[in-house]
Amino acid sequence: MTRPARNPKRPTMSQVARAAGVSTMTVSYAYSQPERVSPETAAKVRAAAQELGYPGPHPAARSLRRGRVGSLGVVLGERLSYAFEDPQAARFLAGVSDVCAAEGVGLTLVPISGSPSDARRVTEAAVDGFVVWTTSDDDPVLEAVAETGLPAVIHAGPASPAAAATSSGAGSPSRAAFPASAASPASAASPASAASPASAASPASAASPASAASSTRAASSAGAAPPAGAALRSFSAALPSSSSSPSSRPVFVSRSGREIPVIGIDDRAAAAAMGAVAFAGARRPLVLGFPLDRARERLLLDGDQVGEVRFPVTRHRWEGFLDAWRAGGHAEDRLRLAVCPVNHLTEGERFTAELLDGTDPPDAIAAMSDELALGALRAVAGAGLRTPGDVAVTGWDDSGTAATDGLTTLAQSLREQGAHCARAALGLPTTASAMHEWRVVIRGTSRQAR
């Protein structure tokens, strides 16, 4: 039997219908709603399509008819490889992908490079909604997401341009950059990897209370202090709750007035509780932190020189640590902030080593991520010092490595937050609070309060 000559152009649905002896609508149903045609008719349509070389309806055309694309967009605020290299981003994205898999929805990563094309990349993304990984207050992709009109949610902020622009320090003095070392780590994690820095290899949620010597919970009630002394107990009892009421749910408000919900934890309250533990018995503490803004300068600043901080995660954690230090009756300028351009173990080790070798070495280091804290632990050991006797070190996220190394840290579940963000962006019902739970996990790298 001689096969009909194939059409050099893409065959059409109507041609398949004629070859199969059915209507064009029947061909459409055979592909989009196969339950509406009999198995025999479906087989005829498939056979005719194969003869003509018809691959099926174009995905874009199907999407237009359905009114949806079938994919959720995640705006990273980083280069694409960051999603696979940064353990915190990997854990958050695992939660997003859990929901996408369960709902039969694809996942589209939208990396941001800091170029003028970023906003266009967002508006042209073929997605049904957006999850935005935390970024700076002035990032233009936020307005671009709002302008699409698609469902969207932001992880960890910013909550709104007006509130986010408020400085956490006094004034905005010029800053002298702390000199960077020659080699810079390849990984450039955003401060978001804070709002989310979590465990590296394991996507499991944050460590259970069983993994900690003791813990502080902040959820629907005010954060209780770790059992480390009366001063800490009285301070932590006054911490704000990490729960949110419907009237106080954080949102980002675009220039057009559109409100986009923000999901995460109360970073300031968490940092205040963490600082109460980290700074116990310290005279010259240091915060090892994330970038202040998109310039990502490497800086060493006294507390009264910090000025404006445009990354909300950096800002809120710095404010919380400062709250804890001031609550002990200490001067703001005696708490320093070492600003790391990237969230990477190597950067934490290098910066800490330089400071320990300087004229005013820290005796306590509160890091904004486990990655930075683990680097600090390496530097302390490399300097021949003891932890916590000579230098206390704390982290953030309670990664698997943090547990292995006995690091005192702050636990949160980035995987659960990622899943919550995905459900919200897809319009799925959820009863979870916009503000997730956290707890301080005390291990062997911090001092007990006196």
C-alpha cells in the first residue's frame, strides 16, 4: 500500500479530521478530552495523525484555549545555577516542586541577572503564577510581577516599598568597603538564602526538638527564652509573637496598589531570640551577615554606621540582633556587622579568619546562615581557638551539617514555606499562617548566660 505524501508544512487538525472521517471537534476531543470519544474513534484519529505526521495540538494553542499554561514560575533573583548550588534555595524549591508534582503543574525557573532585561523576562514568562524568592526593596522585578496580573506570592519580603525603605541604623554614612580576598567563591547566594538558608543535602524539614539540647519556640505565642538564665528569660518573654493575624498579614504593595502576600518567618523576632543566646557573656560580638543591597559590597561596620539596608532579610535579622545586644545594656557601636557579598562557607571562613587575625577579634559570632557559621567554625579552629570558650558561634536554618557539627542555630522549615508559597500562588486552599514557626536550637557552640 502506497502511503500518502506527507505535507511539507505542519499538518492541520482539519486535515486529520478529513483523513479519519470525523469532525475537527472530534479530533480536538481525542487529544484534549479523550473521555469524550470512543476508543475506536480515538484510534482512527491517532492512525490518521500518524500517517500525516501530525504531532498533536500546539501546546501554546492548547494553553490559550484552556486559559492556563500549566506551569508555576519561580523568580530567583540569582543566576540559574544558584537554584542547584545553594542548599537553602534547594530546600525551598523542593517544597515548591512537591506541590507542583501533586497538582500536575510544571515548574519554570526565572533567573534574574540584574540587567534591564530582567523585568521583560518576567513579563514574558509563560506561567500561571509567580513565587518570588526574597529580593531587595528596589528590585524592578517586583513591579514586573505585579503588572502581569497573575497570582503571585513573595517569600520573606519585602513586605512593602514604604516600610522596607526605612533604615535600621542611624543615618546613612558613607561606607568604607572591607577589602575582599583574591578568590571569591563561585556561588553567589542571595540574602534570601537567608530567609531561607537551610540544610544542604537533605530536603527534610528543620530539625525536630529531639535533635536539640533545648529549644525556643515562637509560633502562636511570644517566643520563650532558652533556659539559659534570668536575663535571657525576661528579655525573650517580651519578644513579639511570630504568628500573624488576618489584619496584619504582610504584603508587598505595588505602585498600582496591587497587594502581593508575603510568606516567611518573623526574622526580627527570631534574630532577637538568637542574639540573646549568641551574645551571652560576650564583650565584642560580631554579626556575620548578608549583603545590604544589590551592590553586594564586602564591608565591616560598627553598629551605628550600618545605615540603610535594602535586603529585608538582612535588615530584619540585623535589627533583631541589635535588639538583643541593646537589651543587655550595651552600646550599639560595640556590635559590628561583617557584610559578606555571598552566602558561602568559604566566605564565612575567610572573613572570620581575617577578623580573628586583626587587632580587635570578636569573642562571639552570630551568623545569618549555617553556611557562614560553619565557615566561621573552621576559621576559629584554624586559629587554634576554642568554641565556645574563646569564640562562641551560632548559625541560622538548622541544616544537617549544623547538627553534625553541634552548631547552635535557628531552625525553620524552608521546605514547608516553599510548599505554602506554591499553594498560595496556584490558588489552592491553605490554612497555614503567613508567618511560619521557628525555634532556637542550642548545641555546643554557644555559651550559657551568666
